[in-house]
Amino acid sequence: MYQELTFDQLPKAVTMLTNEVSELKRLLLEKQAEPSTQPNDKPLSISEAAEFLNLSVPTLYSKVSRGQLPVMKRGKRLYFSLPELKDYLKAGRKKSNAEIEAEADQYLIKSKKG
């Protein structure tokens, strides 16, 4: 990528570099203006959590009262953490037959060695 430049090529090279730096600056400013894709730490209300989980609000209250959902309580209000709700959904994932068979094989291999 490195190439020798002659004195006559310097003005053209400087112009190209200036254009590249301007483009990089524009891209950085554009990226800063975009809303952050980081998960927001703002707690969710009961209705927001119900919408995220695709459940009705009464079903959500029922799950909270049975201790099935991670919840934060402040006074009479319930709040939910988005990362905790995502973990809750992932924990309910059922394993495929292939995954179950692989775990069984691993268990059998370990039990034969021990």
C-alpha cells in the first residue's frame, strides 16, 4: 500500500488525504448522531414488560405473584430489567433432540471414565 511519491505528486496526495480525513470525520459525526444501540438500563413498566414478553398485564401480575419473573418493586409499582427478562426467555428454551443426545453421550463418556 505504501508507494514512493515524487515532489510533483505531493499536492495531489495531500488533497486525497484531506478528502479521506474529511470523509472519516463526517462518518464519525454521523455515527455519534445515531441513537445508541446499547441496551437501555431504564427499567420497564408493567405494560412495557407485558408488550416485550407478549403477555397480558394480568398474566404478568400472576407470574410475578408466583415468583416466576425477576421484578423490582418500588412502593406499589413493579419494574422490570430488560436484560433479566431476556435471560428469563432464554432459560425457558427447550433443547433439541440432538442437544439432548449430545449431553447424554457426554454423560456416558464421563461415567465410564470415572
